[in-house]
Amino acid sequence: LLAKTGKENRAFIAEAGAIPHLRKLLLSVNPVAQENSVTAMLNLSIYDKNKSRIMDEEGCLGSIVEVLRFGHTTEARENAAATLFSLSAVHDYKKRIADEGGAVEALAGLLRDGTPRGKKDAVTALFNLSTHTDNCVRMIEAGAVTALVGALGNEGVAEEAAGALALIVRQPVGAEAVGKEEMAVAGLIAMMRCGTPRGKENAVAALLELCRSGGSAATERVVK
């Protein structure tokens, strides 16, 4: 509750040495303890200086991902995704997060099957990770591209999903992967017609890159 508000509170709690103790509680068998510890970690991570404290704490990132994958409650899993979104705002951490075993797969799963809030947390985390070019192959292998294409039909997350796809298709391997997704072109064109202004921009950018880098089959699909 103290970490919920105020930069000073977040700074004081971390300076007092709370992060290592919270890390231990992330893997608690008690659902309430786990949920409270991951929520505290999320709130602490909002303060920029605490991001490095969390990432530098040995085993902390792995434990956050464990909560995302196997957390006892929906709230705990969603707050773990939101924590990864918060931490992935720092460029240097994007690759470390994507390389953490099961992280991208779990975010893709939450985007597919989560609550509206869970989907939102997952898609923003995936968007952040997609801004690092080295994460493209990892995201394809982990099923994130398929999940992002599927999210184009969901109004609450479509804008960010199209934005992530627009970044992924800038690389030939990403364009190839998106081009192979049966619903990608149809989803992007539907969004170009009916999406938010930002969503339309993201969809057009993705279609342009798809035509540039996705080969003749993808271009043909856009033309049709």
C-alpha cells in the first residue's frame, strides 16, 4: 500500500532493502503473499531508479517470470506482466527480459487468453520488447507474432498489437513470419478502415513494411 503512491515512498522502501525480501515472497505458496509481493514489486518499479535495483537483484527477474507463468491468482499473473512492461521501458533490459525462459511465451499466452486488463498488460510488454531488434526471432519462436495478429481483432489491444507488428516486419525474418499468418493482412486492413487514428497509422506502417520486406506472396495478399 505504501508503494502504491508517491515517488518518495517507492525510493524509501527500496533504499531500506525491501526488494530482496519481496523477491523471496514471489515464490510463496501463499496466494495472498505472492500477489502482494508482485504488486509491491510492480509499484516499486514505476520509480526509474528502482528498475535497476530489481534487475540487479539476483534471481528477481526469473521469479517475476515464474509468477507470470504459474502465479496462484489471475491478479498475480497480470501484475507480473505489468512489472515486465514497466522494466522493459529501459532499452538495456529488453533483451534480458525476452531471453528469460518462458517470458515471451507467457506474455503471448496472456494476450490470447487473459482478462481485458491482462491482455492490455501483455500487449504493452510485447510492444516494448519488439522495439529491440535483437528480440525479433525470439518473439517469432515464442508465438508472440501469432498472438499479436490474433489481437488485431480486439479493440482494447489492437492499436498496440499493430504497433508491435509494424516494428517486427521491419526485419525480413519478421516480415516473413507475419506474411505467413493467414489473418495478418486482413486484420491490418480492417484496422486501417476502422481503427483509432494511431491504430490506422500502425496498420498502414505494418502493411508498407510487409510489402517491402515480405516478398511477393505477402504483397499479392495485400493487393487482393
